[in-house]
Amino acid sequence: MLYYLLVPLRDQHIFFNLFRYISFRAAASAVTALLISWLIGPFIIKKLKSHQIGEEIRSDGPQTHLSKKGTPSMGGVIILVSVVVPTLLFARILEQFVWIVLLATIWLSLIGIFDDYLKIIKKVPKGLVGRYKLAGQITLGLLVGAIIYFFPVVEWARSSTTLPFFKNYELQFGVFYIAVVAFVITAMSNGSNLTDGLDGLLIGQSAIAAVAFAFIAYVSGRVDFSDYLNIIYLPGAGELAIFCAALFGASLGFLYFNCYPAEVFMGDTGALALGGAIGTVAVLVKKELLLLLICGIFVVESLSVIIQVFVFKRTGKRVFKMAPIHHHFELLGWHESKVVVRFWIAGILLALLSLTTFKIR
């Protein structure tokens, strides 16, 4: 929004010329998101406490988590506001990339809010029925996929995705790309939801992914950088760096309240939206396969649940002491903070590895 208001004034004052640059607006977006989360965080936490909107802890989970019962939940509202407001302020909101990723973020947050409302306020044990939640995620994915396929920014790349480690080679899915997009967004949304089980774990991983995709979006929107790295040039994709910067700032701001011992939980309000937003960015910049590296922790968490359920149903035995896998390490005797920090380290290494693929081509 500020881009459209202030850039035309650059001839009157040189300061306004800064708003032409994505790097400046991305930095401003990150700082603004951080400040917003710090400003509204205490107020929202206080309101959640006053309305007794507290987390219900599963009795079959780690016993050390029982002390967390009653911790304010639905704190994902802090993340949502801190991401959306800076993006609206500093991004060129008329760009297709921007409004698609905002649509995905808000859509999934609303599903999460309804789920948290049923669980916490209406005391429905499992919240929103799984198939309804899944239907909402898939519908969003199909909508995003259809927009990308029928209204492409780059005609020849409408249904393609970049293949890591290979130069000038893309996978083409044709019309099936719409289903691929739906799968990616749904899988990432659920993967991040499964990762949200320890104080600071998911929000830290989200910050790492946000930085990685901010870089990818920036170079994808530059003719010179995309040509040098042999990746698809996507006009306007650089604006996604501003969204990713806002996500990074909001993540750091929320981590201030969510680090151990957490003052607030994000709930499904934040957990569903974070993974879905990251998945949407990956789809928009044609780097879906890199999610396996950048969001490798989400993938491992999801696989641990799938493996545990599959094996238990067929043999009656457990592969892990508890799934998702972060609980397995807790039951091995690792302190919660140690699990979180070590998972962050693994996430950083995976993100760095993913960025090396741009040169190993």
C-alpha cells in the first residue's frame, strides 16, 4: 500500500525512493511485524486469560505437559495480525502473488480459529471434525492451483515445478498440477500442525523457513539473479519476500511469548496457517520439492505419525515411544528445550542445504 502512495513522491524527497526497493520494504516489514507482535501480544494474552481460553492437555501425552493445562491458546491471532498488516503496508498488494498468499493465510487461520473455538470454548474434545478440516484445506489448495494454472504469471511455467540439483529442467504436470498444489498446501498445513507440540518448536521452524523462502522469492523475481542461478524468472515474485520477512518478524515476536515456558500457545489458529502459508509460497515460486528440505522437520514429524499408526494397526507394536517424533525424544529423557533447540539446528542445516541446490545444478 505504501509503495503506491509514496513512490510517486520520490521526486519531492529522496527518502520516498527507498520504497521502490524490495530489500528496504522487506526489512521494514520484518521490523514492523516484530513490533506489532510485541505490542499486541500482552493485550491478547491478557484477554485470552480473562475469557479463560486455555489449552486442554491430552491425558495420553507426556506427563510433563500436564502442568501446561490452562495456558492461553488461540495465540495464533497475534501471528496473523503481525503478518497481514506489514504485508498490506509494504508489499505491492495488487500483485497476484501477494493476494494469493494472504488469501491462503487468512483462510487457514479461520479454519484454525473455528477448530480452537470448538475445542476450547465449546469443549468439543476433538474440535472441528477431521474431514471438514481437510475439506477446507483441499478446497483452498484447489482454488490456489486453479488460479495459478488458468491465470499464470509465466505462461510456459503454469504447471511446472523446479527439479533440485538439475539445471534447466522442470517437471510438467499439466492440468494435474491443480491437484499437486492442493496436496502440497494440505500436507504442509497438517505437517506444521503436527509439529506444534513443544514450546517454541513450530514457530522457530517457521522463522527458518521464512528466511529461506524470502531469499528464494527475491532471486526468483530478479531477471539477473534468476538467469545466473538458472531458475524460473517470475515477475513480481520478489514481493513474496516481503510476506516472508513479515512472517519471520512475526515468528520472532511470537517466540518471545512462546519460548519455554510458554505464556501462550498458537493453537490451530496459527499452526494450520503457518504451514499452509509456507506451502503456498513454495508453490508460487515453483519450488515445491524444496519443501522436503526446507521444511524437513515438518516432513519427519508427519512421517513419524504415519509410520506409528500404520505399524500399530498391523502389528500392535509401536515404532516410537510416542508420535509425533518430538514426544519420542522427550520420553527418551531429553528436556523439552533441548528437543526444540536441536530440532531448530536440524532445520537450519536443512535450509542451508536447500539453498546450496541453487549452485549444485
